[in-house]
Amino acid sequence: MRLGNDLCDARTSADIHPKHLTILMSYQQGSGTPRDFDRPKKTRVKQKSKTRNATASRHGEKDSESRNEVVALTLAGLEILGTQTFATAPFRQHFDRWLKSLQTVLDDFETSPVIEVDDKFREVRTGLVSAVDAALKAEQVKEKSRDATILGLHGSKDLLFHMDQKHTEKLREQAAKRDAKLKTLTGSVETLRAELDKVFESKAGFFESITKSKAKMEQEARNKLDVAEKELENAKASFAAELTGLQEEQERRRQAILEKVAAERKEIETLETEADVDCSVDVRQVACEELSEAVNDLIKRLRATTPDSAG
């Protein structure tokens, strides 16, 4: 169409004979109208009008094509952002970058010279962006809370570790106390046995009083030895009972904590499974779909107000 009009313009000016040009000039200065040249003049005026119309039409088509390109790019960007998934958790680390990308797509659309944004679009855009921003912030808080819960649930395992350390320390202290006590008692028993052996080895005297004294000494030494040995046995039994009590108490406490650790491990597995799911996908997708709808609605309104530039 454009090429045909250019050719028509060229042919119209080139085909006019110089003689005719002279006559046309005299026609413009005189009062008469040469009958033979009415038609060429009208043809030129009509042709110029067609050229202006064609040029305006071409500008309208060009603006329409530019607008369609901007809309296509915007919708494509919104579709990409709406279907975007984040590869690694925590997903909140990607939210700010995603929101900035969304703002960039919308800003590029609104600042395009071929797009005239109205108040209705601005209102929809502002509302949707604010809504998705609030939703992402809420999801961010949720993720942080979940991470803190997971970290806190490891506390029972740490408690078990510290409890085992404390129990080992108690056993060490009890063993040291036992060894010191039994060493003392064992020494006393050995001393008394030595004294009793001396009494047995001593020779009997010529007098009965000496014999009676020996028997008395022997009895006294034996009694002391019996008491010492009894004390030693009691100490051993006491330390053994104390050790048993420590072990039983440790086992009860340890079992309770192990049950808690098992419950926590199960809860952690559930929370970690939830953490592997990006719950922001639906929010972001819906926001981009509604923004795309807002873009299309705006273009419909623009076409309705400027039908000549619609394409």
C-alpha cells in the first residue's frame, strides 16, 4: 500500500508536461479556468489527500504494532514470574528478588510511550502488588518460625548428651569416694589381722594370769577385726546400692528423654518436609494472572477510546 502510493505520487509529478505547468501557473493568477486541465488538478488534490490518509494510517498501524509488542512482552514476563519455582530452601531468600522483577515488568509497561495507563489500572496494580507483597512477608515469617522450631526441637538431643556427661561425672565421683573409703577400711582390717596374728604367735607364760590376758587380747583383736570387716562389707554393699540407684535413675531419665527425642525427630521430619514445599507458588501465580488480566482490560479500554489505532 505504501509502496503503491509513493509510485502514484512520482508518476503524477513526472507526467505533467512543462507546457501544462505554465498553463497551471497562469490559471492560478487569472480568473478563468481552463476546461482541459480541470481533471489533472482534481486528481492531484485527491492524490495528496490519499497520501496524507495513508501516512496517518501507517502511523496508526505502527503505534498499534508497538503497543502489541509491549503488551506481548509484559504478558510473557508476567507468565514467567507466575510460573517461576525456586530450587532451594529457604525460599524466602528469593522473595525480594522476585518482587523486584515483578515491579520492573510493570514499570516497563507503564512507562512505555505507546501505553496510556489510566487510574483504574493503577488502582488494580497497586492493590495486587501490595497483596502479594504482604503474602510473601507472611510466608517469610512462617518459614523463619518453622526454622526456629526445628532448631529448638534439637534441644532434647542436646539435653540427652549433657545428661550422659553429667552421669559419667557422677559415676567418676562415686568411684573415687568408694575407692577412698574402701581403702581406709581395708587398711584397718589388714592392721587388725596383723595384730591378731601377733597375739597367736606370742608364747604362753608360766602363769595363768598371763594365759588369761592372752585370751582376752585375742578376743578383743578378733572383735575389732569382725567389726572392721563388717564395716568394709557394709561399705561395699552401700556403694554398690548407690551405683545401682544412679544407674536406674539415669536409665529412667534417659528413657524419658529418648522418647521425647523420638517425638521431636518425627516432628522435625514433618516440618522439614513442609520446608521443602514453596507455599508462595499459588500466591505468586494468582497475582501474576490477575495482573495479566488487568493489562488486557486496560488495552481493551484503550482500543475502545482510540479505535483507529486498534490493531
